Amino acid sequence: MSFLFGPVNSRRLGRSLGVDLIPHKTCTFDCLYCEVGATTHLTTERRAYQVEDIIRELTESLPVLEGALDAVTLAGSGEPTLNLGMGEIIAAVKTLTSVPVAVLTNGSLLYQPEVRRGLQRADLVLPSLDTVKEDTFRRLNRPHPNLTLEGHLFGLFALRREFLGQFWLEIMVLKGHNDSEAELALLKEVIARLAPDRVQLNTAVRPVAEKSAQPLSPEELEAVAVFLGGRVEVIASFDRPAQPGVGLGDQEFLAILARRPMTVRHLAQALGLPPQQVEVRLGRLRDRGLIVGDRYQNEVFYRCHPSASGQ
């Protein structure tokens, strides 16, 4: 499958089938903390990205997975609302399964009425808001020049008024960027007016695009949750090191694969890395002839090539 990934175990959504609506790192933001890496195509232009192919894969997969999923999540390695066919894809999922549809979005295009209309049939939308200060917004989220914090906030409030499903707000809090009392006090005021169904706090517990995106400790993040008050929960997973995978070389990957074959999903879970990063590493190892992939039960399992087992 080119556009579907998982099912994966999501702390927030349970067992979720991911749907990647956008080419790799095509986004409206170039966030310091992005775990997928730096944005290579910064844009606000909405296009119909392979809508028919995405729906075809969903049509093939969802009937088989019925009963094994808690959510179908539109997300992936870019900003999903950039896909003009997003509403059509959501509608297709609703005809294929009764599993709830969730959309992970940075919220940057919600100021556009057609984007909000496209989300109306989703069950859950999870937009982001990391700051309510323009200078922090520019430094932390590094948006496309056409985007403003004012427009971002307008879109969030408009969707909150119009959307009938669940509205969960995610906030990424980073040390020295948006964790000061002054920053958080302003954010608290906006959250109170926005009144999301949930507020979810995250920090940089996985590898990020820029080293300056440093995480808060569990205690610091809990203190932020108490300060913000209301329906605030910490979703950052601290059961892995703050920077898992940093410094992992090819030998570490080969050592794992020499012990047992694993899928991209298995490796991502084992190493605490985004699947996209694992796929890039595996592709390089395969091109060098160090690993091979075998299809079994509709999944590709990677293992060391016999000639590389001693490396």
C-alpha cells in the first residue's frame, strides 16, 4: 500500500489505520519539532493528490480490517488539508466502515470555508495551536509567508463553531520557546474562549527537525497542564528516551534485523522513530544489498541479507 500505514497503536486513538493524503513533507509549516523532518515543499496551494488511488486502497483494506480498528486517521507526512479531495476521501471511508474518522491537522488552512466544509463528515478533528504570539509562531512553526497567526486563530474558532464532532486541541510545548509563564497565560485565555473538548499537551519525545526543539521533562509538562487547567491531558510518551534513535547507525538496524525479520511498523515501534524515517533507512540498506524484504501475509518483512549477517 502506498497511502495506508498501520494499523498502529495510538495512545490517543487506539488501534488506528493511518492514511497519508500528501506527498512526503509537503506542508504549510516547517515546524522546528517535526518528527518527519524538514519540510521540502512549503506551500499553501491545495491540489487533488491521487484521490482515486487513495480511495482504491481504502476500498481494498477497510473491509478486511473491519472489527480490528478504533479509528481511521487522516494524517501522514504532510498537511492533509492540502489535499483538495480530503472531503471526498472522508466520505468514502464513511461508506466503507463504521469506524470513526479522525483528522490530524496543523490547523493552518481552517480559515478557508471549503477546508472546513471538507471536514464536516469527520468524527474527530485534532488541530494544533502552539502559541498565540506572532513572533513565536514565526520562529516555532515557520509557516508559509502567506499564513498569519490571526488567520490560524480565526480558522480554529470558525471550525469550533461549525463542526459537530469532537474537537481536540494539541499543543506542542518546547523548552525555551513557548513554555514561559507569559506565553502560557496568553494561551490559557484563548483556550478558555475556544473551549475544545480536550486539550492535549505534547513535547519533543522523538527525533525532531531542529536540535533547538528541546523537550520538557514529565514534571515540567505536568506543571504546564496544571497551569492551563480545565480538560488538559499530557499525551507525550516518556516511556522512551527523549531523543530515541539519535545516533542510530546502520549497524544497529542490522543487529536488530539479524535476530528476526521485522516490518517497518515493528521497527518504528521498537526504535521510537516515525515510519517514514524507518522506510528511508531500510531503502538505503536494501540498495546497498545489506537487507532483503519478503512478503508474508500481505506485509513486507525485512531481514539481513545472508552476506551481511556477520557485519
